[in-house]
Amino acid sequence: MTIRFSHEESGSKGRYVAHVEGQADSGEMTYSRLSANRIIVDHTGVPDSLRGMGVGSALAHHIVAEARAKGFTIVPLCPFLKAQADRHPDWADVIKGL
């Protein structure tokens, strides 16, 4: 299974979208920008048709990689991302509290 990611941002809001090869539906992780180098991830959404395929986990890993590559930190208000971050102490360089 191949997952391709896209990114959309308008004003202080944005989202990362996971497009799964061969699937019409996509997953998303939405955020609000606090500053040029800090975002709040507030929601992860994966439709039922993609459940169990690792789409949410792939989004979490992707946003952490983006944060490292682009030099921003993430405040994980989304319960899913918070749970993922708790399982990955190695993400502490980019996962921060308010």
C-alpha cells in the first residue's frame, strides 16, 4: 500500500492529507498555526473505509518528519496524536506542550 501526502494551508489553518493508492477516501490531520515555528494539531480524521490501514499512524509520522525538516514544533491537542507521541518519546524534539 502506498500513501502519498499533500499539504494545504490558508491563513492560520492547515491540513496534511493522506491519499491511499487505489482508495477514493483520504485521511487528514488538521492544525492551527500559532507562529512561524509552532502549530497546534487539533484533529486526525480517518474514514471508516481506511481504518486499520495505518493511515493515522502514517500521518503522525509524516507531520513529525515535516516538523523536523521545516523547523517547527507541534502542540498535540488531538487525542490521537497525543497518544502517538506518548508512544514515541523520540519525538520529544518536536512535540511540545503549550
